[in-house]
Amino acid sequence: MKFAMEADALSVLGRKSGAESDDLGALVRRLREAAEPLEGTFNGTAKARFVSFKERTDEVAVVLNNALVGICGAIAGQDRAFQTAAMEGADAHRSAEGSADFAGADASRFAPRA
């Protein structure tokens, strides 16, 4: 199995995820606003749960945003590790290539055939 990834894939993912974290909190708050017309239709336990939901909406939004910030941090760390490994690998190959001795190599298999 071959794994291919663009060099900037993780940084792009991190930027997109960061933008989405702001949207996620806003969506949770919009859900609360959209549900407000239903408040008068509940009684008893259902009303208590609904009120609890409304009271905890900001907390839920913050928790979700913080989780996404953590994910973005992990993506950034993976991106740094990937970029560092790519540079170190390229340096190692360059170094090995510079010290290779091709003087005795048999290149006859690459010659044109008659």
C-alpha cells in the first residue's frame, strides 16, 4: 500500500479545523436560540431537561471549542514532525548520494540495445 500526502496537507487541515472551531460554538448557541420557541410546550421532567440544556449551552460550546483547539494543536504537532522528518530524510539522501562511488558500477543494462 502506498501512502501519498501533499507537503502542506496537515497545515491546510489545521487551518480549516481552526476556522471550524469558531463555527462549532456558534452553531451550538444557534441551536439554543432555535429551540427557544419550544420552551413553553414542555412540562415536568421534559421542561427541566430543556432548561438544563439551555443553561449548559455555553458550557457545551466552550467544551467543544476547547476540544477542537486541542485537535488543532495535535495536527500542528504532526505537521512539524512530518516536515522535520521530510527534511532530515532529504538531507540523509543527499549526504549518502554525495559519498557514493559509482566508478565501478555496471551500467551495461542501461545501454541502448541494437
